[in-house]
Amino acid sequence: MSKRRRPMTDEDGKDAALIWDFHQMHHQLRPCSVGICLGGPDPGIASFAAELFRRRLYPLLLFTGANSPDTRAWFPRGEALHNCERAIELGVPADAVLVEPAATNTGENITLSRQLLADAGIETANVMLISMAYMERRAFATCRKMWPDVDVICASEPLEFDAYAERIGDPPLALDMIVGDLQRVIEYPKKGFAIPQHVPDHVLNAYDRLVAAGYTTRLAAV
């Protein structure tokens, strides 16, 4: 249950930085069969996906995602379609993209993208998941559960928490988001949505402090 937040403090920012770093997998990027660009409330995802395409890290770029309350204002026709159009504007060839427009959560992002690639006869020994930085770990855990036979590399635009919070224009909301994703990393394996992952004590302590401070608007019912 959410409650009124107190004003954001320097200590909150330090806890946010700990969780932000934990959410990132810190994978070494290498060429993959396909890039899968996940949706979210950040237009920078598509730009970064296009940059990685230009760096020849994948020959095919799949955009996945319908809409959510967080993204409807920015992407009224769906996350996948808007992100695809942005990537094409940035030079990705139209014949190098696929669009999966129906997924409404990360599990569907993975399963529907997998099905689309299979239907197209595209072999995928490995995939690169491009997401917001704070979604990397959950995307990885979900993919390992839903698509266990594929090798997964996670990538996100190199941003610190403060820069991301400034980009979206609402630091407390950014904090809510990273707290909510950490809760899902912890809880979703129990529901069969993702593989379990070890969460260090210092990250759990930061999470507990931020929840106690009221950064709870993105927590899921468990």
C-alpha cells in the first residue's frame, strides 16, 4: 500500500544509486542474433537500440510493447511502433526491424517476441535485450525463465540514476520505479515469472529504507 512520501533526501539518493547499480547486469556487449528492444517510459531506449545496431551488434532489431498508463501519453499508438519509427528515423533500415505490438508486461515481451521470431523462421542462438537501466536484471531473469535455451545479453544506455531522474523530470517517480522493479526481482520467482537471483544485504537494506520512506507507488500486489 502506498503512502505519502516525505521530501527526497540525500540518503534516499544514495540508496537509489545502490539499487540502480544492482539492477544493471554489467554484461560485456558482443554480437547477437537479434536485438529485442523492450518498452518503457523513456524515448532514449529506441535511440540506444539504434546506436547498437549501427555498431553491428545485431543484424535485426525487434521492438516489443503495447501501452501502459506510464507510456500512453508519449506513445499513444504503442511503445513498439513508436520506438520502431524512432529507430528508422535514426537510420535503422526498415527491412531490419520487426514489431511485436501486443505485449503488456515483460513476460509477454519475451514470449511474444520469441514466437514472432519462430514464426518468421529466424534462428536465435542469442539475444540482446535493450531496456531501461533499472529493468536489466528483471528482463534477464524473465528471459532465462521464459526462454531458457537462448543466451541473453542485457544492454541499456549508460546513465546514472540522477541523470535518468532528471530526464523523466520526476526524481521521486524514478525512485518509485526502481523500488518497484526490485520488489519484482525478489517476488516474481515465487510466482514462476522469473528465475531467482541473489540480492545482497546492502541492496535489501536500501530497499527497506526507501519503502519505509514511502516510495511505494510502483509496488505490485504480492
